[in-house]
Amino acid sequence: GHDERWWHRATGYQVYPRSFSDSDGDGMGDIPGIISKLGHLSDLGVGFIWLSPVYASPMVDNGYDISDYRDIAPEFGTLDDMDRLIAEARKRDIAIVMDLVVNHSSSLHPWFKAAAATRDCPEHAYYIWRDPAPDGGPPDDAQAAFGGSAWSFVPEVGQYYFHFFSGAQPDLNWQNPALRAEIYDMMRWWLDRGVGGFRMDVISLIGKDVDTRIYEEGPYLHGFLQEMHREVLAGRDLVTIGESWSVSTETGLRYCGRDREELDMVFEFSHIREGWHPELGKFAPKPFDLVAFKRALFAWQELTRDDGWHALFLSNHDLPRQVSFYADDGAHRRPAAKTLATVLHMLRGTPFVYQGEEIGMTNARFDRIDQYRDLETLNHFNAQIAEGVEPSEFLAGANRNSRDNARTPMQWSAAPNGGFTTGTPWIETNPNYPDINVEQDLPDPDSIFAHYKRLIALRRDRDVIAFGQTEPLWEDDPDILAFERRLGAERLLVVANFTNRDQTRALPSHLANRAAKGLAWSHAPRDDIPDRLELQPFESLVWIFD
Ligand code: TEU
């Protein structure tokens, strides 16, 4: 049984503001630009926007380094613009979900400036400080996610501070109650402005214990999340999504289980990591393994069958373009983009669309390192080149998996720079914008956009899609992804060819001889259901049985 909440049937849409729409020609997207595109999002049918950070920031990590949690970066606009965005979105029944980046702040946040100036101020204890090792070096050899030591020395206080990410992103000390009170207060301030929830950046890191070197899912995590729920979230009609790179099916329900009073769902990455090289990491290409991918997806469907809820996604601002990474961005781009969408949107959970995915945008394919902007890519390039990796080899990996693949400007039209800006974009526009853009997709009833629109509407209208149980089919099949959804006597069948070859499979016998109607398709509608399913390259079909 379910207490139905609005986000059970809603689809989220992630806006990466820097690359979405530029209203003033400075080459960077902004909040007025987002407001001008709300019609597009309302046409698509999304229920809420996850807005990547727009707060005041030195932009070392494109806003994931916040220097004032209660103000807007001038390049993105003003607090008035933000209030207008919230109100204009609400008129279209779209909630604004803010990105809450509270594992760390910017090193330019006034708290950190005070903390780094003297030990004798309350803010000093808002961060994690340790004395140098006897030789004056860092307390231990922990490495930061963006390269180098996770400890940086501040001579003024004679101590090192901990940063899981870059040195410009000092970790906040969640064990300090005054710091937690500041965060909760700031969250209530945003909720009172009308935001509809939070996407919580790397939230599984806040319970860390640096002395035992436990960072992910540390001993204090769930206590803090329960406290946050009591102090801020309880009694409000919100959606909360935690991001975690470590959560597993062992720990998932601790965040989102019915009786936990923590979060509504988590972004977990097991299906994403299947595509990374186990030792060499994300910049070493590895061929896509559909069986492993299915195992990861279906494990989370199983976990959230009777309890909790799942956040469904294939793309975001940290990941490559899905059609390039999982399928085919050349000859089969259009059906491949539709098929990936079909698979994700027909699962149980709340699906997320990352900007540009709805028109099948592709990886950037930069040839030179100077085209990249992302600090993770640049730091890893420098580190790997120093270790003797060939630049061309690194670039091949970055072409496949760098975060900048998803950060090129949104392609609105065939106008210069895809209509994103009248100025010079902060990162190059993908040269394929004349062929891949929103304006071109809109009038076409067979476009990728039209397909997304259909899938999003199906979830709103059909209980079996929102609430049915997922039953995997053909789990060991290396070429086809297929599953059923079941609710009462209703059956939905989803079949997707993940290869560039024709495939034939027999219809599962328990579904044979039942009347069915086609609900969604990548190529052409099929109303009858044949005993032998013949699938073209990257073809997918959805049938409903009565
Ligand atoms: O990402 C979390 C995170 O761990 C990433 O750095 C991830 O390891 C990397 O992207 C894989 O390539 C979140 C944000 O989504 C990301 O944009 C931020 O850079 C990061 O936190 C720090 O705030």
C-alpha cells in the first residue's frame, strides 16, 4: 500500500543553469533564461525542476562551492529573479527543487575566512581541523576526489583542514551543533521562499569520521538526517533526493524506508559504475555490459518493491550523454535515445531528465584538453600525464566519460551557438547543433521530444506505470533489456534492443494469446502482439495487456 504523494507520478528535470539559456549575452546561462524556457518544460510535462546550484560562488566547481547560501551568483541573477522563477514555475505546476550543497562550503565563505584566520572564533569549529603530523606533513595520506591530498595547511592557525573534493571546498564539520543549526535555518529560509524540496549533494558524506578514515556513510549520517527531518522537512509537502556514490542495496532503505523519516529517495550510481573501469576509473573506457547494467537496475527495483522509493536517471551534469555512453549517437541516435528513455521511464520510481536529453544531445567529442573546463577532468589530466599516460589516451577516455560532455550549451535552435547565447559561450557548443535542437524536434510527432512527452504523460495517467511491481525478463540476455510491470491483473511489457543488429525473441508464454495494445515505440506503433518479437536495431516497444 502507498500513501500517494505528488512526486510518485511526477518526472523531474535537471537544469544546469550555466549551460541552459543565456538572457544577457555574457555566455553563461542565467535565471531569467530559465524563466524564458518554462514553456518548454511545461510542454514536456515535468512536475519539478532540480536546479543545480545558483548560489553566490567563486565557481571553482561551477557552483558546487558556495560562498553565500542566501544569495544568488550575479552571473545567474538576483534573489528577485529567483523568487520570480519559483512563482512562474508554480503557475505551471512545476516545483523548484534546490541543490543543497552542505557537505562543504567554498573556501571564500565568510565562515571559512573566519575559521582560517584564528582558532578563537566559533566558525573555526564549523570545519574539520587537525594538527600536522610530527614531520609537519598532513595528518594522513587521504586523497581528495579531485586530486592531491585531502588536507591543506593554513599557517595562520597552524592546522590542516579536510576537503573531500578540492581545496576550495572545505568540508563542514557536521559534528558541531551550531553548524547544523545554521544549515537547518538556511533550509527553512529557502522553503519559506517557496521551494519544493532539495537534492542533497553527496549527502552520504556528512556523517564522516576522519580519524577512523570513514568518509562515506559514516557513523553519524542517519542521526543527522533524522534530525534534519525533524527540524526542517517534517510537516511540509516536499520532495527530497539524496545523492550518494556509496549507497548500496544493503544500505538504501536506511535513507528512504517508510519508517525512517529521512529522505524520499536517493540517487545511487551502481548502474553508472558498471560502465567504469574497476581499477583505472572513469577516464579508462570500458565496453558497456548490458547484463551487469540490468542487474544493477533490477536490484534497486527489487529493493524498493514494498518500501522506500527510487530515483531513476541515466544522465546528469557529472555524467556523459546517455545516448553516446550506452547506445549509439551516430546512425541510430534517434531510436537509441528513445529506447533509453523508454527503459528508464517505464520502471518504478521517479524519473529524471537531464537538460538536452529530451532531444538526444550527444557527447562533446573535444579533441584538445584546452576545450575542457571541468576541474575534475583537468586535474586528472595533469596527474595522469605526469604519470606517463599518453595525452591521446587520456583524451579518448575524457571523450567518453568527462563531465563536460553533459555541460555543453543546451541546443535550442539552429541559430549560432544553438540559440543558447548571443555572446561567446563559456564552453564550446557541440557542432552538431544545426541537426540536433529543440526547434527542429517540436513540430515532428516522431521526435525524441515527442517520445519523452508521451512517456511522462503515461506515468501520470497509468497506475501500472506509477505503482506496478517490476518483474525482470531474460536477465542473462546480453542484447535485450525486457521487463514486465504488474498491478492487479494489469500487465505492461517493455522490450528493448540494445544492439545495432536485428533481434528476434519469443514472446514469454504467459503473455501469449492475450490482447494487447501498443503504448510507446521507438520506430513504429504495433498494436497486435506477435508470438515472435522482431526488433530492429535499438528498437523498443511497450504494450499494455488487459
Ligand atoms: O558529485 C559527487 C561526486 O562524488 C562527484 O564528484 C563524482 O565523484 C564525480 O562527478 C564523478 O565523475 C557532486 C556534484 O554532483 C558534483 O558536480 C560536484 O562536483 C561534487 O558533488 C562536489 O560538490
